[in-house]
Amino acid sequence: MLNAAQIEAAAKRLDQAETSLLQTELMSVTYPDMTMEDAYAIQYGWVDQKIARGRKVIGHKIGLTSRAMQQALNIDIPDSGILFDDMLFENGATIPQGRFIQPRIEAEIAFVMKQDLSGDNLTVADVLDATDYIAPSLEILDTRIFRKCPTTGVQRIVFDTISDNAANAGIVLGSGKANPRDVDMRWLGAILSVNGNVESTGLGAAVLNDPALSVLWLAQRLAQYNDTIRAGEIILSGSFIAPIETKSGDHFNADFGDFGSVDLHFE
């Protein structure tokens, strides 16, 4: 287990990397004996720094919800991170150059909550009852930690991703809304195009077989730390496509059919 000084130092490194747009060394290289608990402690330490500067928490993101991504990182559970107010962009927004380091895009279903959701004995029905509506969304990922150590070639592992706020950087909500009880979210999906060319497609079933199960997992995980999903928060349930790299000038469109669409442009 890392001590308090190590956790604080790691959180400061992440904060500096984000501010300077210069990536920092893998946490798993600096602290080879770190655990998943250490990784979340670093994440929370960084979150505390942001809150101290006036940032507001607006929700959570859930990652590593597909079998393919879990197998790539040799784990069998999702991870999670915190959404802040400065991460929320309007549908159709233009992202200025220099805002992110290595942005990538994922498509997913967002849950907007109307009630608190807490406890370790919850069911999917509880998730649906606590949800105001679901909306189409794009998530912007970024990596404040190297994906691969430039000196040793060592690849990042899940502890690095968790420390890095689950690689969370931005969110765009579409204008569409739906009652989660009125749709089969397993069959709710999107066609993601870049500059008019279809790059990826996916269905909600890729997210733990049901995006609501992803939100249930988060609520149960938070309950272990006496925390909760709160009314008004946005929950990104997990991507059903692989992350897509961005470059200057790219325009992204996620077509969710009758559910709506989401657009995003990179300057």
C-alpha cells in the first residue's frame, strides 16, 4: 500500500501533466507494488485537488465494461472516474487546440439521475427507478499518463488508467431523451462517423450485457466507500465501441437513430 505522501505526490503529478499537456510516467512503473486501492486513492487525491480549486462534480464515468477491453488489460471488472463541470461540452461544440493531450472518442449511453442511488442490495429495477432519462453521448478520453513508457516500452495497466481518473476528460450529451423502461438498451446503439466516414458501430449489449448493470455496479462499488450516486448526476455507462483517435479538423457524429445524435468538432 502506498503511504499518504506517495499518493499526494502522484496526484500532483497528474494535475501538472494535465495543466502542462506533458504526460507523466506510468504509476505502475513508479510504484510497481501498487494495488487497485492505491490507484483509486491517487484518483481521489487528484479529485480533491480539483474540488479545492472550485471544480464541481457532475457525475461519474464507467469504463472497461466490454469483454474486449477487460481482456486487453487482463481484468474482469469495470473501473470508474469522476465527471467535473468543466468537462461538459454542448452538442456540436468545437474543442480548441491544446485543450487535451491525446484525445480519443467513445460512444455510449448516459444516465441522468433523478434520485440518489445507494446501497449494496440494489437491483436493476432500482437503477431504472432512480433514472430521470437516458441520453446519447460521446465521451472524450485523454491520457495524462503515458500509454507506454517511452524508456522501457512497458505498457500501462489498469492501475494507471484508474489513477488517471479512468482516462476521463470530457462529455457531450445529445438532445435525445428516453425513459430507460421504454427501450431495450441492449439493442440501443450508434453509428459513429468521422468526417462523414463510418468508423465504428456498436450496441448497448457490449456494456456488461445491459448498460443498467453498469450503473448498478457503480452504485454498489461506491457503497463500499459510503458514497452514492446523487440526484442530478450524469453517469456514463460505458462505451460500446473501441476508442477512436482524433486529429485536428476532425468532425465526429454519433447517430443513435430514433434516440438522437451527438456531434463534436476538433479545431
